Amino acid sequence: MENQDINEESINNQEDNNVQNDTASQDNVTAAPSAEELLAEEKDRYIRLYAEFENYKKRTSKEKMEFFQFANQEMMVSMLGVLDDFERALKEIAKNGNPADLQGVELIYQKFKNKLTEKGLKPMEVRAGDSFNVDFHEAITQIPAPSEDLKGKIVDVIETGYTLSDKVIRFAKVVTGN
């Protein structure tokens, strides 16, 4: 009888071990991802990496275009002084000089101005009576307004402002009415 009890115990132990092994193997099956899940996960990683790379290409291309647009900004700013000198010379020659001299200087001035315009330089359109805007104008001084409608507005333009590809590189210097 003892042998029979021992045999029943060993059979029960084996059954318990089998049940535990079955449970453990089921846990392992659920823990290990299937090939389809791995494929889906890798596909998702690939799509995200591809999208990230495309965004990188767009960003670097945009930065490159901005660099080329504004690479000559420093040179343009230094040329504005020459452009201003040309304008002052034209006014003086028109007052006191020979009309033949005026024509020659005017041709050189227009050619110089056209070359700068081709590179993206644009003068700001500012007139007396326009509203003062700190984004485009720099107030040099304030004077008593000659009329009521010029209070807080531009009375005179001292120096022309310029933009390079829609970016202000020199503010228009103006006198405002107080």
C-alpha cells in the first residue's frame, strides 16, 4: 500500500509539474512577439525614420536658401552708403551742375540701383503723412506737428529704409510730429 501511495504521489507531482510547464509555456508564447508584430514594429520604425529624414532634408534646404538670400546682406548694407551718396550727388548736380553731367551720373546711378534690386534689395515706400511704424521706421527726432493731422505721423523722411528679401536691413530714418 505504501508503494501505491508513493506512486499516486509521484503521479500527482508529475501532473502538477505538467500543469506548471503548460502555464509557463503559454506565458512564454504571449511574452515573445510574433513575426507579424515584429514586422509591424520594424515597419513603423522605418516609416518614422523616413519621415524624420524627409523633414531633415526640407529643413536643411530651407536653411540653405535663407543662407544664400542673406549671405550678401553685409555687402548690401555697406553699398547703401554709396547709394545715398549717389542720390545726394544727383540733387547737387541738378541744382548747380551741367545737364550733361547729370545724365552720365544718372545712368551710373540707375545701373548701380538696378544691380542691387536684382539681388533682392528694395527701398521702403515712406512718405510724409504716413503712420509711424516701429517695425520699419526709426524716429530721429520729434518736432511740433505743422498741422493736427500730422500728430504722431511722419513729417519728413531723412534717410530711405531698405529691405532685403522682405527683411529690414536698414530702417527708414524719419521725423515725427508731436
